[in-house]
Amino acid sequence: MNKIFTVFKWEISKLFSSWRRTFTLFLLPAIFLVGMLNLFPILINYMSTGSLNKQPVTCVDAPDTFRNYVENTVDATAFKYEYITFDEFKEMSADKESYRKQLRKGMLVCLFFSGDFEHTFDDEVRAYYDELSKENTEAESSAIIFLAYDGGSFTANTRIEQFKESVLKDYQSSLVDTLGGGFTPIGSSLFQVDVFNPVTKFADHRTVANNTAGRVVAGVLMILMYYTTYSLVSDMFASERERGFMAKLIMTPVPRKQIYMGKILAITSIVSFTSLLTLGLLFLSSWLNRSNDAMSLLPFGMFLTPSELLIVLLTIPITVLLMTAVCVSTVFSLKNMEDITVNLQLPLIYFLGDFFLQLFRGTRPTTLEYFIPVHNSMELISETFMAQDKLWHVLFVYLLNIGIAIAVFAHTFKKEENK
């Protein structure tokens, strides 16, 4: 055992002997992946609208209740607002071609109309609740909120749905409190959930963020883990054998199997640490995303409970161990360095495909998917983020992947010793 740890420490010291190598292995892949995830909404917006800047929501004749709601509600800060009068809107939309062009560039229009030009939106709503308070069951309100956007734009459709869900829905519900008068026992003031129960708001953010993260984070970790694993296996096994250094190591008093095990322990530790660092950066990106862009792959509020975090932390090294077993087996099965490189890189295509499949799938994994090595780890992490993990799934994935890794290592070492 001491000799295994000696090889392990030696491999770790080699890694940290050069700051460039350390940065390339530990930080560069993580920074690249996190950067791409954060650039995604910007690129989608540019491809959809031709502009890197998100257009504000143009509010026409916005009532005081809406302005106050926007200023005092956290969810409303996901958008920027531009306030104009109805006359300004008529002038802007007079040129229909120019108006359509602005919509194609991502402009969203929210128009408040009371039904006539003699009363304001708030006055109409207040009068409606006043009629209800007089038990007029036939009372009707002519107050309407119109939304205009480019229906052919994926970005515009996504942003307008977010605007309706996170802003207009709650704003409309708040009107009974601010304008209800005698119709409501609350009246005159807006009930703010954050003031009395911030845990509720935190849980709401987590629900949205974790569902999105479940489709993104697991695939990102799989790609990163395999990329780092095959790079290290290629360096510690294939390259050293190519240079003749492995033959010199085997001639030392340290048994061949212990040399291999020391290297495998180093690879598993390094890749696991890199993956955990990336996971930390993903969480940081989520919590810094206060704007909560509708197209963001990492919405604000991503969070795991202690038990969920433990599952993810244990899944990572177990998955890395299995990836290492497959890569080491590939190296020892082939002699030509070019063949080894090609065969080690091919699974990256599979992981990329699995990532996009997970990103756009709308169903939960089937039971059969938990029998697929490595893929089952991605599904387990995904289900954990969505708080839908089951104990038997966790135990089965761990036992299956560890069992396959041990079997692959045993077969590979036995073949090497018989040469």
C-alpha cells in the first residue's frame, strides 16, 4: 500500500511541477465550459434578433401600480423597462415596416388599456372591484393588457412567456390588494412574500433552477470528466510507454500492479477534484445570475440539499474510476499511439450526443437506462438535481459501475502480467 501511495504522490508532484500544466488541467476546461454556458443566451439572442443586447420591455401607458410592482418585486428585475405614452406608441407604430423590424430585433411591447381614454387603467380596475364590493355579480372590467412580440422568434417567445409567468401573473394577482378597496380585507398595500417568508422565494428559485440544471450540469460534468480522464491516461500510460519510460518503471522493485494502481488513484483523484471545481463554478454562475435571463442554462438559485450533494459527490469519483478503467484497457489493448488517441477520443462524440439528448429531452429516464454504464451516472445526477432520485437507483448505479470498473481492471492487469 505504501508503494501505491508513493507512485500516487509522485504523479501528483509531476502535475504541479508546472503552473501551465496545472492551469490547463484544472482550470482551463472548467472556465471554458462555464463560459460557454453563460455565452449561450447571448449567442441565441444574437442569432434570433441580430443584436447582442436584450431589448427592454416597452410599457405603454403603464399604471402606477405596475411601476410600483416592478420596483418592489424581485422577479420583475429579470427585465429592463422603457415607459412611453400611448401617443408615443402610436407615432412609433405608424410606420408598420419599422415597427415590425423592431419586433424582429427582440422588442416586447406591453400595452395597458382601460377600455376608453377617459379613465386610467388603475381607475378602471378600482371601479371594477368597487362594483364587486357592492355585490354586483354582473360587474365586468374592460381593463386589458396587450402584448406584442415577434411570434416567429424563439427568443421572443421564450422571453414573453417568462414575462407573463414571473411578472404579469403576480402583478394581476396583486391588483386585488392594491386596488380592491372594500372588496378585500387586505386592501391598500401589496403583500410581499419576501418580507415574511424568504424561504418560500428561495424554494421557488431552486425549483426552476434545479430543473434546468438537471438537464445541463450532468452532461457538462460527463464531458469534462471523460476529457480529463482520457488526457491523463494518455499521458501517464500511453505516452510513457511510447517513450520507454514505463518499461523502466516496471524494472524497479515496485510491483507492476502497484505502479498501475498508484497511477489510477492519481487520475481518479485529479479528475474528481477538477470536476468538483467545475461544479463549484457552475453553482457560482447560477447565484451570480441575478438577471435570470429566460434563455439562461444556469438560472438563479441552483441549490442541493446535503443528501443530494452527497449523492453527486460520490457519483463523480465512481464514474471517473469506470472511465479510467475503460481508457486504461484501451491503452493496453493497442500498441500504435495514433490508434490509441483515436479510440480514446471517439467516446467524446457519444458524451456530446448524450449531453444534447439530455438537454432537449422532455421525459424522465427509463429504468433500462440505469443499466447503461456511465450514462446511468449522468441520469442519476440529473434526477438528483430534480429531487427525483431513488435510493435503489443510487445503490444500483454505484454497485454496477464499481463492479464493472473492478472487472475491467482485473482483466487488463491479468493480460499484462501474462505477456
